[in-house]
Amino acid sequence: MFLVTGGTGTLGRLVVPQLVQAGGKVRVLSRHPREAAEGVEFAVGDLDTGAGIDAAVAGAEVIVHCAGGRKGDGDKARTLVRAASRAEGLEGAGAPHLVNISVTGADRVPQDGRLDRTMFGYFGMKLDAERVIAGSGLPWTTLRATQFHDLLLMVARAMARLPVIPAPSGVRFQPVDAGEVAARLAELALGPPSGLVPDLAGPRIYPMADLVRGYLRAAGKRRAVVPVPLPGRAAQAVRDGANLAPERAVGRRTWEEFLAERVGR
């Protein structure tokens, strides 16, 4: 039995069918009731409050942890680990294998109070969750990936609402396809616990301004893009490439290909 947290989100919804196709029985954790589908059942639970989590993890041999949010990733991981630890030994159950998704640079981008509510603060939250899972005493695997195309599209769309777009100067990203990350997570879930595995990064590195201009071209919009410096240690680390993994550019789908399918008219 596989349990997928965040199984209705950007990444999790792509992991679920791959596990079903591999012949697994899949349970998806959801905050709201949903109708079962072929090979998939839903368990109502909330990692923020802990409600329903014990029942959700019961009988799960592998837990693929895709749930995240704007805050509290470490707390979500703690709730999950506590429930998984309680489930171990019940009715002869062994320790479930926790497969976790994290972000490239989680251990290289320092926390900066001025930017903790931006995407830079996300790195620290993911590192917190990594440490919780690695120190849980349960078998685990963590995959770090660069930013998904979907996230950068959401950011570009929001920025394009402005008449003049402020693009952080010197900031670069290496976007990766969520489907490719999902395939790798499913592969890891079907295998043995492996600890921290090599990162999965997209095929190309882009300055933030180029990502925004690519979106504007695909959407047929015109906006001025103005470079804006960001202060702080976290921003400096990202300018230095802490969020990149050029040696792990194994993803295949480019930003341009993604935009052509998702945005192109």
C-alpha cells in the first residue's frame, strides 16, 4: 500500500497514476472527502492539525510525502513521522519507507528574516522537513529538485499583471518538469530506502528576467522588465547559484517547450 500526501497537488497528482500503473494500491491523503477511483482510495486527514493521519498511514508500506505549503513544512513532516512511527508494529506492520520531495539548495540557502515569506524562505522550510525525516529512525529517501515549471509560470503570470515588471537581478533558475520529478519519485517509491539521492534539475539555466520575457512572448504580452536588486544573505546565495545543480541537468523538457504547451496561443 502506498500513501501519497499532497496527492491532489501539482506533483502528487502526477505520482499517483504512476504508482497505480506499477500495480500498487494507492491511498491519497486529502483534507476533503473524495470519491475513490480505480486503484485509488482517499483518506481524509490534515497534516496541520494531525486529524485523521493515524488512520491514513495505517497499513501503508511506503509513504510518498508531497504535501507542502507556504509555511510549516517541518511541522507537517513531524506530524507524519509521529503517525508513521506509531503505525510501526501494529498488526505486524514494518516501518514504512518515507519518500520525500525537497528542493535543490535546501542546505545552501541561508535563512534571512527579511525574505522568509518569499520563495527564498521556502528553502529553510524544506531543510527542516528533510531533517525531521532523516532523524525519524524510519527508512527514508529524499529527492531534491529544482523549481517546477508550474511554479515559475505562476510567478511570471503574477508579475505580468504589473505595467512594469521588477525582475530580481542576478537571480537564475533551472526549471524542471513536474512530470519528470513525479516519475523519479515513483521509481524511488518502488525501490529500497536510499537516503539523500542525487538532485533532479532541468536542462537549462535562465536568468529570472529571461523566464519572464519567455512567458510574455508565449502569452503575446508586452511589458517592460526592469532589474531590481534584492538584499540579504539568502538572495546573495541564490545569485551565487545555490539553487542550481548544473551537474544534474538530467531533465529534458525546457521552459520554452512547457510554455508552448501551457501558454502558447
